[in-house]
Amino acid sequence: MKPIRKDELEFWSNFTNDEFYEKRKTVDTEISQEAQSIAEKKKPNFAKECGLDKDLKNLEKHYQAYRDFMDNKSLTEQKLKSAWKNASNDFSEKANRLSKVRDWYDIHFNDDEITPEEVKRKLGDACYQEAKSHVRKSHTVHNSLDKIQKRCKMIIHTGAHINDVVSSLKGEMSKAEINLEIPKNLLALPSN
């Protein structure tokens, strides 16, 4: 029996890591594309789904009123700005609670003077995050990559004969849809 040598061990470890890195990039691209598609479909109704549609309409109404009358007398301006701030505070408080509960990564609403455009952008980001998480949970290859890569590392470190290591690696990597193309004459592997 010819055990795997140190330089072969290092090569196969690096090679396996590189292959899984590339596969993960491909899978992450698939997930992002599918999540983007889902997010685009859900985005128009996402505020309603989150229970924020009335608050958003209220925010838009007060913000628009503020913008329309910003040049009026300071009393009118202050009155409208106060209503907008109250709507902003109400919206921010509710949206920030939702952000924590729904695990929206890095999405925080300021307490006052938020604009509907800012809210829509952040809700769009949150919608995409939820869609991506949903796609990732159901993506078979993504969910199995870590397990398959661990098995490949175990195969490499068994100290088995190089032919057995490469054959086992090829079989295991094929489960992750990674084609391991090794010239058979390089390792003197028997042809099938």
C-alpha cells in the first residue's frame, strides 16, 4: 500500500478547497438570482405582508404634506413637520421591532424624519434578505456542500493509497456536482 505523501496531501487539500470555493460561488449566484426574482415579485406587497402598509401610507401622507407646505409660514411648517416626525417615530418603532423579530441584517429605521423613499429601499432590502434565506434553506446543493467537503477532507487525511483517495474523492465530489477530472495515466489509475 502506498500512503498519500505530504505534498500530495497538501495538493489535494488545496485542490478540494478551491473546487468547493468555486462551487459555493456558483451556488451563491444561483441563490442570489432566485432570491432577486422572488424579492421583485414580493416587493410591491411586502409592506402589506409585514403589516406596515397603513403606517407607510400614513408616513407618505404626512411626508408629502410636509414637502408641499415646506415654504409656508413657520407655524404651518412646524405643525406638519411635527406630524411627520410623529408618523416617522411610530413607523420606526414598529419597523425596528419587526427588523429584530424577522432577523433583517443591518436594517435599522431612524426614529424621526424618515422618508418614504428610505423606507421603501430598506423594506426592499429586507424583502430580498428574506427571499434569499428562503431560497438558501431549500437549495439542496448549498445545504449539502459543508457535509460533502468534510467527507472529502476525511478521505484525503485517511492515509490510504493514492488511487483509493482519488477514486473516493471523485465519487464524493460528484455528489456536489463537482467533476474531478484527473488524467488516469498521471496516477496510474486503472481505466474503467
